[in-house]
Amino acid sequence: MTTLSTPDATQITMTTMTVMPSGKSYEVATGTTLLKALQAAGEPIKTKCGGEAKCETCHVFVTAGRKTLSRIKPAENEKLDGMVGISSNSRLACQAVIGTEPITVELIA
């Protein structure tokens, strides 16, 4: 975890996000959704609903650091319950907010 200061003295806390299968690691701001962090890193993640938990296209597996992410809210839980091929590591990237600990995310082709 790294803390940066912006010119206006705002503190930004950063953590590490590793993306599989590429194995690339990125410094990402805590409080950002996985979707926004993956898009900012240039990783191939799709979304059809604009981040509103109404589609399944941003489904990812969080293989490490799952407990540092935000809790699953009802809209995400409802969408995950109706999906095929999910596991206890499944999250919708648009709903999972990054915490302070490093995470590893596996993109689904």
C-alpha cells in the first residue's frame, strides 16, 4: 500500500492489482471499482450496462485479496445468483470496490 499526495494535498492510497492470465501488475487507487481500474490499465474487460450490475459481462474471479474488496450488495448478489459458472471467488468488476490490500483478478475470456 502506498499513499500519494496530489498538488492540492489530497491523499490517495494505492494498492497493487495483479491481472491474470497476463500476470501484469498495476498500482491502483483504493476506492475505485475493479472495472474502472482494469479499464484504466488497458486490460480487456467488457461491460454492457455501464456498471449498474445489470449484465454479466464484467464477471471476474478474484483469486487473492477477496476480503479487501467491498461487500457484495443485493444487486450484485442477485445477478451472480442467476449466472452459470460462478464460484466463491466471483465478482462483478463494476460493483467490487478496491480496498487497501493487494488483489489478484482473473479475467474470463
